[in-house]
Amino acid sequence: MLDNEMLPIRETTGYWADKFYWNVNYKDKSVCYVAINEVEENTCVIWSDDSGVNWFNDFPLDEQTKQIAWKNVDICHDPSVCGHCSPGKGTNKTIFGKEFDSVCLTALKFANPDAATVECMKKIFEIRKNDILKNI
């Protein structure tokens, strides 16, 4: 268990079974997914989990955090790489007050995040944790 009570669980079934892939949970609900060296060589990719709720729609965040999040919106456009939703069939979503078309089920995708992006991710995942607590 991580200090923030999130539990990384290694995927052992399906496509990800033999990969370096984890589902990070809080209170048995997904917060994010982590893949190391599996999407592309020498990458760490972290996806958010929106779980069909709109926890990120209009949450008040500082402008820098919003800008980083918006740069990392996971647009579902390449049929060969999307494993979460029907490729090219993403949904329209509002993410921190800005509308996007064809967003993947995971909503946000962070590849090899720098320090500022890691800080953004911490804020976003804290929002998700609070959403989970609110809906228990």
C-alpha cells in the first residue's frame, strides 16, 4: 500500500498479464493505470480513470494545472493503439471546464511525465480519491 492509501495491483489476466501494468486502486475503485515499457520502449505511461463519472468536469484548479491536464487529454484517434474504447469512437467530455471531442475512456494520458506534470497528476488523483469517498 502506498502512503496515500492507494494500492497498486499488478494485472495478471488478458492482454496485460505478462506486461508491467498496474491498476492503482483506492477503496477498491480505480484511480489510475500505470504501464512501464509496454506502450513504447523506455516509457512510463499513466492513465486516469474516469469510471463513467464526471469528477473532472468543472473542478476548480489553478490555470497551470489545467493547462497541463489539457495537454494530456487522451484523444481516441488511432485504431491500432486504443484498447479502452472503440477506436475513433471516444466521447465528448468536459475536462476542467474545457470541451474535447473523441476522448478515450481513460480521459487523461501522461507519458514520461516531468516534475510539473507529476504535480498535476497528484492533484488530479487526489480529486479522484475524493470523488470515490463521496460516492461510497
